[in-house]
Amino acid sequence: AAAVGPARKKVGQTWTHIALEVKSRFALEMRVVPRNLWMATALVVSVALVCTGSLPLFLIDDHRPYRTALLQVFGHIKHRRRRQRRGRKRQPALKPPPGLLVGVVQKVRDAKGHLKKVVRKGLFGTARQIEARIRKLGIGRVINTSHLERFNGTIRSRQSRLTRRTRQISKRRDLLQDALWIFRDVYNWIKVHGSLRGLTPAMALGLSDHVWSIWE
């Protein structure tokens, strides 16, 4: 299961975006880019590159470009027929493949930005199918992005550039990107997690059999 979404707004209109393999806590990608279709596609591609055979379960927020990005990466071309003999031929369209499950968490806020309610729904697949897959994976019972929110809190506590109300704010996007990539590698290969029974995310994912050192 992969959770994708933004961490926090930085450097003008730039956000920190993350793709997280939920069960092992392995950070697949961390990008400092504006929030647009290119960003959404880059995150989906980072997940698709590590998939082995089966389609992943996606848990995302309600950012609208995600639908287009998912179809561009995983979609199948479907040729549509005309309903009548006459008229212009209908253009082919991208359709989600069978088995692709995408759950959406939508946070509804009032005019002041206060949270009113949380709406959980299925973008591809039904909510019942998605929640059954979530329970099977052991990462909750309902559609959620709680693991990603927890990871965002970890980043803010360990990266002074992303701390709220800080004087160490990044003014250059490339420096923030480099700092996050270093943090990602330390988190994945060196940091031992209590929730993973003393393993690193790389060990939990089967990519390593020991805790790496900084030199490694």
C-alpha cells in the first residue's frame, strides 16, 4: 500500500511531496516541487517502478490531478464505439485496469480553515473493496492517510527547515531537496523503528538484512 501526499508548504508556492510504502514505512520518494499534474505523475511513477506483478493500493488526498496521473501510469486504452451509425467517431479513453484500488481522504473545512468533517471514498474501486484490502494488509480498518501524517510529523521534528515558525526556513529549493533526500536515506536504511520490532524500513521491506551505517 502506498500513501502519497504533501507534507508542508515551503519556498513560496512549493510543497514537499511524499510517497510512502505504508506497511514497512519505507519512503519511496520525497520531492520539493509545486503541486501540479507533473508532481502527481512523478509520485505515481515512483510507486509503479517498485511494483512487482500486482497492482498497489493507493491512499491519497483529494488533489484532483491524481486521477489523471494514475490513469496515465496504470490506465488501459479503451476504444469506444459510436452509439449511432452516423456521426464523428469517439476518441479512445484511458480506463483503470481491473484490480486498481485507490482510496481518497477528503478533509472538508469551513471558511476559516477549521476542519468540519472527513469524507472517505473510493476513486477506483468501491470503499468496501478498499477497506477490505486495508484490513488484509493490517494497516487499519478504514480509508486513511494516518501513516503519512505521522511521517510528516517525524520530518518536522527532525528537519529544522520544516519546523513550524522557524528562522531556518529554506530559501533555495535545491538545498531543501538535498536535505530531504539525505533524511530519506537515513530514515530508510539506518533508523530502527520500534513499530517494526527493531528493524529499519529497508529490512522490513526485504531490501537489507542488517542496519546500515552512515558509511554504507
